Amino acid sequence: MDKLFRLKENNTNVRTELIAGITTFITMAYILIVNPLTLTAGGATGMDFNAVFVATALGAGLVTIMMGLFVNYPIALAPGMGLNAYFATVVISSGGAITWQIALASVFISGIIFFILTITKVRQLLLDAVPESIRAAITVGIGLFITIIGFKTSGLLTGFYIGKEGAKPFTEMSPNDWLLQLGNFVGHKEILLTIIGLLLTSILMVMRVQAAILLGIVVTTIIGIPMGVTNLSSLTTAQWVPDFSNLAIGQMDLAGALNAGLLTIVFTFTFVELFDTFGTLTGTAAKAGLLDKPDAKKRIGRAMLVDAGGVSLGALLGTSTITAYVESAAGVGQGGRTGLTSVTTGILFLLALFLAPLALVVPAQATAPALIIVGVLMMGAVRGVEWDNMVYAIPSFFTIVMMPLTSSIANGISFGIVFYVILATANNLAGGRNKIHWLMWILALLIIARFLFIDINA
């Protein structure tokens, strides 16, 4: 194990890595159910729930294991939230013109594009192109984003649209302004359990108890049983042996995708995945101290190669874009530093094919505190931003705040890049000497074109 994953070199051990891998899996196990629910959309897309479930578990497990073995990074991958919703929307809104098979082909093509960009080292150039302050801001922004996820899934944070008719719940979508507020504690035992879990995990962290985050999840889950929050019914009612009779493996329609001319759809998949993966990989790797290694750029390149292969593999298996997950930071926060963490997570995803009911026992209120605490751990990167230099401070600020406010890593990085190029150029015209990498100019133009010509909320 030490030779394969360089445990001593990374100041870790097998026990720590296993615990970190389990922690990462628990925090992202929700995707096993959420992804099939999203892609099938209650039958509206034509996809089979069980087929998507199997594809999700297989895709996440295999690609995450690849990340561990070939890159030695503690980063897990699975079908991305947001991109899966976009996938379902494309199919449903097309009125039958775009089938789910054609949409899968679009995902596959975007994976091929990523593969080309990676082997030509264009994606790796992002490490040189993006200034250090913005890279630090990406880590902080992801931390806040993951904290918001914890707050929302637990019910601690809720929101309303404020329109002429008064307050409207989030579910009633409208173009009106929105207002976030604290969840109602009265009569909501779910929120109370979240607070208990948050306090428990925080105390364990302060006391420097090993496996504090994982222990917090487990104990909170147990406490939730007498409170009626932890639902044990899945242990007796769910199907333990998966059904492999109706899989979507290899059913994508490449010819249909090429004939349909899905340029905008492929571009959207590619663009969002480009920045999401870069942000997650660099943010999580930075938190783990892996970007300080001499071979950091080489390993990031390999990580991007695995990610690119994962996108196309996911499409072949029958699921939307597989991407690096911000929840990987939970494992890093637990001490994960090597690929053994990822291999552990990946194996658990494969086992979830047979143990899904057990994985789904853990309520969102037990994993939410872990995500919130991870946000605390990632905030330390804010020290890496040059706040005294407005050329870096302003783009970094937008990078940080736009991620949680728009629920998109890609949006945060996009704002940071555009503002940096414009401000650095203005400063240089005034006599400054800010370096602007040529790739930053290209990205800035692509970003502006995306926002001007593509409805990102469609």
C-alpha cells in the first residue's frame, strides 16, 4: 500500500485513507438516488430508473478507482448535479426531437473534446494561466458552495421568491428576487438533528478526535433513529440485488446527435465541465497540499485525463456527465491525501449496487454538518488572495461569492477570469505590469460569448 500510494511521503496511513474514503462516499451517496430521479424525471425522458441507478454506481465506482490508481489523488467522481438536470431539460423540452440516446451521445462527444484538450495540454495550461490569488479564491468559493449545499439539504437554510403577490416558495419559479432565511426550528426535528450533528462534529474537531467527521455522521444517523428522522424502512423494503436486465449500456445515438447539430448543447456540457473540474481538482488538491508537490502539474494533467475518459465512459454506461465532486473535500478534511481514499470510495460505489439500502439509511441531516465543517476547513485559503491589490482582490471576490450565490463553480471562475483580464489590462495601460496569459484572453472571450448568446438558465 505504501509503495503504491506513497503513504509515508504524503504523511498518512492506511487507516486514515480508508476512513477518508468512507467519509467521501457517505457525503455523496445521495447521487445514487438523486441522479436516477433527475434523469428519468418521473418517466418524462424515457430513461429507466434502475438502468440509470446501475450506470451511476458503475460509473462513479470505476472512474473514482481510476483516479486513485492512475493519479493518486483523493478525489471522487460521479454524475454531476446541474449537468444531469440540464440533460433532462434538453430531452424534455425538445418535444421528442432529442431523445435520451442522442443526449447521451452529446455527453460522449464532450468527453472526446476533453480528451483532445487534455492530451494537447490545453487544460493543463489553466494552472499557469490562472493567477495564484484566483486559484486560492476558487478553494474558498468551493468551501462556501459546499457549505451552502449542507445548509440547504438540512433545511437550516430556506428561501422564498418575493413578488407582487407576496412571498412564494422556491418551488414556484419566477423571475422575481429571492430571499434566503433561516429555517424554522419549531416543529422541524430534521433541523434540530442537523444542529445536534453540527455541534457534535465541531466538538470532535476541537478535541482533535481522529475520524471526527465520519464519527459525526454515524452518531448523528443513530441519534436520528429515535427522533424519527433516520428512516430504516429501506433495509427491509428495498431490493438488495440490482436488476441488470434493462441497462442502457452502449445505447447512445451518435449518428442522431451528429444529424441533430447539437453544437450549443455539446458546448454547454463542455464549458461547464471544463471549469467545474478545474475548480474542484485544484481546490481540493490545494486543500490536501498536493499542488505544492514537484509533480503537481503532471498529476493534474493525469487527473484531467481520467476525468475526460470518465465523461465518455459515463455516456457509454448510460448516465450524464461524470465529473469531480466537491464532496471529495470531506474526505480530504478527514485526512485523505492519496489515491487510496478514492479507491475506497470507488469500491463502496460498486458495493452500493448490492448495498444501496444501507447507504441510503444515512439522512441528509447527518451528512450536512460534514459539508458545513468542510467549508470551515477550506476557508483558510482566503489568506492566499492579495487583498491589497485590487487587480487580484476584485476578481477573487467575484470568484468566491458567485459560486455559492449561483450554485455553480463554473460561474464563479468565469467572473474571476473576465474581471481579471479587464482589470489587469486597465492597470497595464496605466503603467502596471500584470501578466495576462494568452489562454486567459481566449477564455474571457468564450465566457463573454457564452453569457451573451446562450441562455444559461434555459
